[in-house]
Amino acid sequence: MIQNREMTVDDYLAMLRRRLWVILLPTVLAPAVGFGVSYAFTPQYTSTSLVLIEEQKVPEGYVKPVVTEDLVQRITRLQQRALSAEELRPLTEKLKLSEPELSTSMEDIRKNVKIQSVQAAVPGSVAKGDVPGFNVSFTGKNPRQAQTVCSEVTGIIIRENFSDREEIAKQTTEFLGRQAQDAKQTLDGLDSKLAVFKARYLGQLPEDSEKNLQILMGLNQQLEANSQSLNRAQQDKAYAESVLAQQLAAWKSTSDDNADPRVLQKQMGDLQSQLLQLKARYTDDYPEVIKTKADIKALQKKIDDVNAAAENNDGSKETKASVAEPPEIQQLRLQIHQQRENIAQVTRAQQKLEEQIKIYQGRVSLSPAIDQQYKELTRGYDSAQKTYNDLLAKKAQAEIQFAMEKEQQGEQMHVQGPANLPELPSFPNRLLFAGGGLGGGLVLGLALALWLEFRDQSVRTEADVVALLDLPVLTQVPWVGTESANGNEKSRNGRAKQKETVEV
């Protein structure tokens, strides 16, 4: 090939015609070689099973799924569980004992088991990370071995999935049960503290504060009215006593010093009758009782003196007539007595009101501190109550999920396509080897043709002469002849090669 000149399409076609056999020979022989090489490899057989994932039968609006893990991650985790030594050891021992020719090692199983997700029929019809199923495949040296191992691994995956879901539901239920029990104990403790607090501060709780204020205002009003009544009674008593003193002074000034014994006896009967009435209502320590006893004693002494005086006057039994107290004075005494009783009663009521006012004032003054403590207790109690109720609801949900998994109403994995018995080896693919040989032979032929063209320095065209000599052409002499014996190229379609004459 002459260097340093521009190549055209005709040049490349000419090269292809000249080197056609160089290209075709490797291209034809290489596929046969590749097909033959495929027999040098040990055949490998692949068995595949299809597992479809069925959604739970109970709507998620009623019962939430027990497992929320991404399905792709869950399949990966199930694959690791299925290929663990704990799960594969029984399988390898079973193959070794029952069918020794099918025995294989755990490492071979782990290396040759493949799990591939099945894409949705309509793109975007399933959520991200969700797949409708997956394929389990195993490649082995024997078709029956591949089928057996693939079927067993598929069964392990399905069994582990059901066991995991049931175990998760069971553990969730037990965990929530323990948490609910702890929450109930905490709630009972707070309930006891709250009950003790309410019993201790009965009537002083925040909900009683408004009621206490109203009662305190009512007691103050009663105390004020009672004070006014007490003042009026004391004023009336003082006025009656002054009037009685005036009337007694006026009456005594007009009466004789000596009293008639009959009048004295009548007064004695009245005083004794009054004493009996007072004892029926009061004790001996009551002031009116003591005063009446003293009056009776003084009147008895007066009667004794009058009787003694009458005996000393020559045995004469005559006494001076004495006039009894007027009704006005007796009425005043009765009024004073009633007023004293009223004053004592009002005084006792006032003392009772003052004691009650002190109690309610103490409750009102302690209300802010008690309110703070009560809020802290109720806040903790409400929080514990809410936590307990939430745990009870979650526990009930977990129990429903556990029952759903036990009855196999949740998400399930079903073998849609059992592990097949491969008839042809999956490796080596002889057609693929032949196709590879075809491609390799073609590349080799093209490379060999290019190499021969680069080594060929023959001058074949005017463009080669111009590129080689870099001189103008003066004349051309036609060349007529047959194909040379040394392997020169054959003339095409009667076309003569031209011998170029150049200027000397």
C-alpha cells in the first residue's frame, strides 16, 4: 500500500476484492473451531422455579401488614437465610445419603444459586421496591441435581418467609403485651398517688377552688349579718336592762321593806318553776341556772327572816302585806332572758362561722401550690393513660396480625412454576460459541487482510505513481498480457494495466 495518499471508496473495494479469500477463510473456519471448543467444557444444567408473591387477603385498611420491610431487601435476607449452613447442611446430607451421585457441597450451592426479581408486566404498575415475584435458579453438573437443589432451596425460602412473618407477629404481640403490663403497673401507681392526693386535699383541689371562693363569700356575708344581729340583740338587752333597773327602782321605792309571806311563797314557787325549766334545757353551770339558784337561796333566807321576825313579835302571825312585782317588770325580765339566750346562740353561730371562714381561707391560700402538684400528677397520669391505651390498641392489632398469619391470610409466597428438569445444558452454549467463533474469525480475517495490504508496496494506479514519485505523467503505454505465474493479480473484465512512462 502506497503511503501518503488519500484513499477512496474504490481503493477500499479493490483491497476487499484482492483479500477476499484471506477474510473468508478464517470467518468460515472459526465457527467450527468455536463449536468444537465448546465440547471441552463440562456441561452445566440450570433449573429454575418461579415464586409469585400474593398480597394479603384482608384489606390493609382493616389490618396492617405485619412486615413493612422492602420486598427486595426481604428476598435478599431470605436468600441469606436459605443459604446458611444451618439450612444447607440437612440438604447436603440428604443428597449424600439418598443419591450420592447428586451430592454437592454447601459452597457450590451458595455459589450457583441465583435469585432474580420478576419485573411487573406493566411498568409502573407496582410500587418502587415492590415486585410480583422472583425466580430461583441453580446450576449444577447434573439435571436432576439442579432440579433437586433448586426445589429444596425454593422450599426453604418459602418456609423461612412464613416462619419469619409468624415469628415477627408473635414477638410483636408478646412485646406489646409486656409493655402494656408495665404501662398498667405505672398507671396503677399513679392512680394510687392521685387517690391519696385527692383524699388528703379533699375540697382543696383545683376543681373546688371556685366553689371554695363562693362558699367563703357566702360565709363572710353570713358573718356580717350575724354580727349585725348580735349588735342589735346586745343593744336591745342593754336597753331592756336599763328600763328594768328604772322600773325596779321605782317599784322598790313604793313597796314596803317587809314582804308578805304569801307573796314570798308565791315568788319562791315561781323561781322553783323557772329553775326546773332551766335545768331541763341547760346544765348546772349555765349562768341563768346559777343565778336562779342564788335568787331562790336569797328568797329562802328572806322568808326565814320574815318568819323569825313574825315569831319574835309576841308570837303574832301577822305580816305586812307585800305587793308582787308588776307584770311589766316580769315581762322585762323575760325579754332580757330571751335576749341573753339569743345573744349566746348568735355568739356560738358567729364563732362557728369564723372557724369555717378560717378553714376556707386556708384552702384558698393553699390552692395555687396544690393546683401545681395536682397538675403534675394529672399530667403524668394522663400521659400514662394515653400510653396504656395506645399499647392496648397496638396489642390488639398485633394479635389480629398474628391470627391472620396463623390462618395464612397475610402476604404469601406460592410456587407458580416448580423447578424444571433441564434437558439441555445452560453452559456451554454451543451456538454462542459458534457465533463467537464467527465474529472472531471475521475480525481475524480483516486484521490479516489489513496487515497484508500494509506490507504490499505494489504500484497499481496512477494515483500510486503520483504519490510515489511526486512527478507529472507525460505518456501512458497500455499493457497487454496474461496473469503472471508468480501470483500477480488477475486483470478484471478485460481491463488492461497500463505501464507508466515518466519524464527522464
